[in-house]
Amino acid sequence: MEAREHSQANLSLLRERLGGGRVRSAQMLIGSLHPSEVARLLESLPLRERAVIWEMVGPDNEGDVLVELAEEVRDGLIEDMQTDQLVAAIEGMELDDLADLVADLPEALTQEVLRSLDHQDRERLDAVMSYDEDSAGGLMNVDIVTVRPDVTLDVVLRYLRARGEIPDGTDTIYVVNRDNEYFGSLFLSRLLTLDPNLSVAESMSADVQPIPANTPSLEVVWEFENRDLLSAPVVDDQNRVVGRITVDDVVDVIRDEAEHSLMGAAGLDEEDDMFAPVVKSAQRRALWLGINLATAFLAASVVDLFQTTLDKIVLLAVLMPVVPSMGGVAGSQSLTIITRAIALGQIDKTNADRILRKELLVGILNGLAWSLVVALFTYLWFGDWRIGAVIAGAMAINMAVAAAAGFAIPLTLKRLKIDPALAGGVVLTTITDVVGYMSFLGLGAIFLL
């Protein structure tokens, strides 16, 4: 909360200084902020103000700020940058950050950036970019320190002093053989506190397991969470160390996944620019509005099948929204739980049947309990026990179906390689609306006419 308030305070202060014509003071404020803070400020500004502030960002910080920006905002700024300005901006960037940036550049710009790197950095960048961006290889930083197991800690200390510096965020040195195969991890805390005459093999930890480069990023998050890691080595198929992942990379994945789930539930993209042109934003949102309209017409067609019933028993129209609404809430609860379980790797073939039974029983139990409440309320309202019985039966049916649908939809979408966060809500709403109307009006036609 404090960080958010600090960001809002910086935004207000920046606008105050710009409004007062204090350009130099505004530039000093921009220069004092971390690149991620500058990125959040830029994303919070309309296009015209954003262009002004971007001009105030120092050349040494431009690359780091670009990496922190949402993709659409970054693309808009890059379009207005000269090639030599972009090449200058990426100079000195960490290779994992550079890989994230280069992956989104047009081909011509990508080649220009690659040509600006020396041979070693170009090979290392190619190594990172050869992996999927949502994998351990795509997250890793190839700037690491490795040592052999047969040297002493004193030799390692002298080697580090000769290097003069170590990569940012280094808490561990990786132990490898002559073929660069992973043996273990030497924590800097041990290096500094143990007897310098001990060998690396005697001082290292073999408990830190490496992460294969092709491991999906969400599994990497799981590894860090469950093993309380600050960093971890990344290895290729031959167990050779190719890089490392640090906890700040994992935090980025967690944030991106949270934003994706939040925005995806509304059919939006977390990389969208909040200040994108109106027409562009309208076009982007129109797709899911159209899909929702189509599903609404499907539900309306079910209601139309029972037009005669509604004409004769008008009271049903008053109560009709209750059943699909309750089913939608019950289904959303199951949908959220199962989607989360998929993301955390908590559901597979061995426990899927038990989870389904549990969700069905929860849906049936809640359906029966609330159907009795609704039946009693309806009887007290309209004085007709038959209407109360119809809505109670329809609600029990719909909530049980909704629970089953909330379980099945994310698993089915996952199998079809469709993001459950993006499409699950739309599919679930359609099912609960159709089943809700069908059960309520169908029972009404059977027992009330």
C-alpha cells in the first residue's frame, strides 16, 4: 500500500511541477526514481504527457525503463525512437532483460541491436532467446560465476577479487566440472565464513537441485515457493549450467500471472495501454462483447421456447433471474478453485475424480440448502407453494450443474490449449443461464400449467 501511495504521490508531484513550468525540477524527480517507478508513471499518463516525460528519461536508464513497461506502451515509445537511440539505450543492459526487450522488436531493429553487441554477448543472447519466453530458459540470466569442486575456498576468494565484481543478485556460485556439468552450489555465506583451506567440494551444498531450461515458468514459481529459493541454477538436457534464475524474475512472473488472470476474466490483455486511442480500445473489446451477446441470445432463445408458460404464469418472469444468478456464483467458485489448482499443479489424473465428487457434493448441498430458503421466501411472497417448489427444484439442479461445469470447463480448455482465465467465465455463464432458464421454465411448464 505504501509503494502504491508513493507512486501516486510522485505522479501528483510530477504534474504539479510540469504545470508550474518547473521542467528542470520535474527532470530531477524522474532521475531520482527507479526504472520500474518511471515505467509506472509513464503508464499512468496520457499519450501527450507521456511523450514529454519520456524525453526527460536519461539515456542510461531508457533501456531499463523500456523493459519494465507494458508491451503496448513500450511499442508506442519505440516507434518514435531512432535506431541509434534504441541501440544506445540497450547498452549495458542485463542479458535476460535485453532478451525480453528484443523479443518484441521488429525484425529490422532486432538485427540492428544484435549487430551492436560483441560476439560473446550475441552468443549469450541467442542462448536465452532460443528458449520459450515462458520457460526457465527464457527467464534466466546467463551472467553467472562457476568454479571447480577441487579448488580451495581461498582460491575462489582470490579469483573473485581478481574479477573485481560479480553479477547483481549473486548469492551462490555454481560448482561444475570441466564439461560445465552441475555438481552443486557454493553459497557466498559459506565462502565467507568457512575455513579458506577447505575445498569447494567439502563446502558446497548438493541439496540445491537445478531447474531444467524447458521447465514452464509457472513450475519455476512453484519450485521457488516450495523450496524457499533466492536463486537457482538452470541446466540444459546434458545437465550443463546455462544460467540462473533469481527471485526478482519469479516475482515478475507472479505479477504478470495475477494481472493476466484479472484482465483475462474480462477478455482483456494485461499488456494493453490504458491510454490507447478510443477506436483501438473499442475494437479490442468488441470481440468479447460480441461473444457475450451471442451467448445472451442463446439464453434468450431458451426463454422463448417457454413463451406460452410465461404468458400464463407471469410470476415466473419476476423470479426467473434468481436461478441463473445463483448458479453463476456457485459455478464461479468452482471455476476459480480449479483454475488455481491447475496453475499450482495440484490437480492431475490421480485426484481429479475425488475433486469432481467434492465439487458436486458442495454444489448439491448448497443447492438444497438455498433452494429451501428461496422456496420459503417465495411462498411467503406469493402464497403459492407450487411456485416455491418449482424455483427450489430449478435452483438445486442449476447449482449442481454449475459446480460440475466449474470443474470441467478449465480442464477442458486447458486440454484444448485455451487459457481458462480468458474463456472460462464466458462458457460458464452460458451454461448456467441456459440450464437455469431451462430447468426453471421447464419445471414451471410441467407442474404449473
